[in-house]
Amino acid sequence: MRADAQRNRIRILVAAEEVFTETGPGASTEEVARRAGVAIGTVFRHFPTKGDLLGAIMKRLLAELIESAGQRGGGEGLFEFFTELTAQASYKRTVVGLLESGGTAVRLPEAVGHLTEAVGGLLSEAQAAGTVSPGVALPEVMALLVSVTHGAVHGGWDAELRERTLAVVFAGLRPH
Amino acid sequence: MRADAQRNRIRILVAAEEVFTETGPGASTEEVARRAGVAIGTVFRHFPTKGDLLGAIMKRLLAELIESAGQRGGGEGLFEFFTELTAQASYKRTVVGLLESGGTAVRLPEAVGHLTEAVGGLLSEAQAAGTVSPGVALPEVMALLVSVTHGAVHGGWDAELRERTLAVVFAGLRPH
DNA sequence: TTCCAAAATGAGTCTCCACTCATTATTCTC
DNA sequence: GAGAATAATGAGTGGAGACTCATTTTGGAA
């Protein structure tokens, strides 16, 4: 790949992550191009469709999440991850949009699958440690993760509301 | 108002409720007109903007919800209402969209306020009956209501997932 | 029945956005 | 440095959807 092409590809990815992270997946490609200091044609040369562009940055964001989940563990790992995701969501609208669609929108079902697996690992560990009720299964944990994260993003919850809402969810997950 | 105008206004409202309920607020005005058997200009004569149309049907749907909340009570009223809303959400995408925006999208903040009040009443009753922990406050209940309802709609949860997810939330609300 | 104000019609405008492509510019190879 | 290949440019296309308005139709008062 030519040097300028390589440079621009990176600029576009950086700009796209910024823009989609701020505005959500609805942001226009034009805005990404402007932010990258590049003509719109250049964006489409590197990423033939908007979905491809979204997919590229999603892959990165998801990988980060999966790694974060993988590094946690023990009785509190699941709770920590949940809290982290909710807090980040307020400035990472894109991830949420992706998770909601199950990855089909940008054809990343396998990446979403990996995240589900990672969360499943955290759940098992927490249940083994006795911090999460054995009656709880992965689907509802993912459902809550996505719902609450989306709620936090869309509703613009402040730190206190986030904490209070998570407190209820966590109390529901713990054995009683 | 002339007889045909009155007839058409009703047709439009019925069609709009159907269309927005199925497809969500993103549905086109054109589709509403088609479903109502009316030209698009007629829709705009009755409701100058799409927001006005949305607002009109939202008002009806919200009123239904508020009434449903008002008819419930006792220790389980809040749980019942929560369950009802989540179940209905799967075919009432619109309400969810409205609730998320706090009513600002269609300028119905007072209606949303009334719903919040009604839920507040249910919460107080439940806490008085000892079925909800006294540490729980209205904001996080509304936050959970909106999040889980949205999740159910957007994620297309089946009855079982809905039940399992609500079980976790309810366990979190009950005293422990 | 007549007549006109109210209402309905739907092709047309406007705006936004994803995506294209002929032209111009930049890199790289020899 | 010349030439070819690769990339960048940005005006242009097409489609979707909200909204308009000149024209036609309809309801109902006199």
C-alpha cells in the first residue's frame, strides 16, 4: 500500500472512532471525512460501504471490551465489567448500537459471540465464588448488560443514577 | 369540522397507531397515509409535522399506560405493571421511543411526568407493603423500566428471556 | 339545486446522505 | 527524472422521506 494511503486509512479510522463514539452510528460519512481532513471519496475507497467503516472500528472497540472482560475474574469480575461498560457507554454510543443489533448490522456476529463467551466466563466464576445466584443464566445477563448500557447512553444517566440502577441489578444477581 | 375531515382524522390516527406500533417512530408518513387510504397531503393537513402525529398517538398510548398503572396497587402492583409494559413493548415500539426521549421529541413532558407519578405511587405502595426495599428510589425504577422495555423491544426477547430478565430485576427490587 | 368554503389530492420541492467516477495529484519503480 | 500505477479529489447521482401548494373534489348552508 502506498504511504499516503496508509496514512489516510489511519486518519479515517481515528476520525471515525471519534465521530461515531460521539454521535452514534447515525453520524454521516461526510463528517468522518471532514474530521479526517480527507475527501469523501477517499473514505469510500478505503471502506466501500458505511457498514465496512463501522465494522472496522467496532472490531477494535469490541476487542477492547473482550480483553477487558478477559482480564477480570473472581467473585466481583462480572460486576466490575458491568460497571465499566455502563460508565464507558456514555461516550461510546457505537458499541451499544452494535451490541443491540447482535452484530448483524455490521456482520460481526462472531466478535459479539466472543464477548458473550467472555461474559459467560465471568458469570461462571462469579457463580463459583458464590457472588451470583446459581439460578441466573447467561442470556438474561447479556440482556441486562445491553439494556442498562443502552439506557445509560440514551438517557444520559449521571453517575449517581448509574450507580443506583446498577445497585438494583447487582442485588438481583446476588444470591438471596 | 366537516364530516369527511372527521372521518379521515380518525382513519389517520388508527393507521398511525398501527404503523408506528409495528415499525417504530422511524416509519414514514407516506406509509401512514397509504394505510389510512388517504393522500399524504391530508395527513399533513391534520398534523402539520410528523412530530404532531407522533405526539397525538403517544398521548393516547401514554394515557392507557397511566390508567393501567393507576388501576394497580398493593405489594405487587409495581411488578405487575413492569411485566405488562415489557410484554406490550414487543408490539408497541413507539411508546418506548417516547419514554426514552423523556417526551421531548414530541413535546409531551407533562404526560411522561404523569406516568412517572403513577409509577411513583406504585413504588410507595409496594414499599409500604414491604415487597420493595426501602432503599430503592423512583429514578432508578424509571431507568430500569425504560431500559428493560427498550431491550425487550429492540432485542426481540421471547417470553422466557423476558421472564428471566424481569426475575433478576424484581429480585433486586425486593428486600434482601 | 346552487355555490363556496373546507378538504383532499399527489406531483413536486427541499434536504440529507450514501455512494460513484472522471479528473487531478502523488508515490514508487527503474 | 520519466512513466506507470496507485490514490485523492469533490462535484454529481440516486433514493428516501418530510413537507408544500396549485388544482380538483366534496359537504353542507341557503
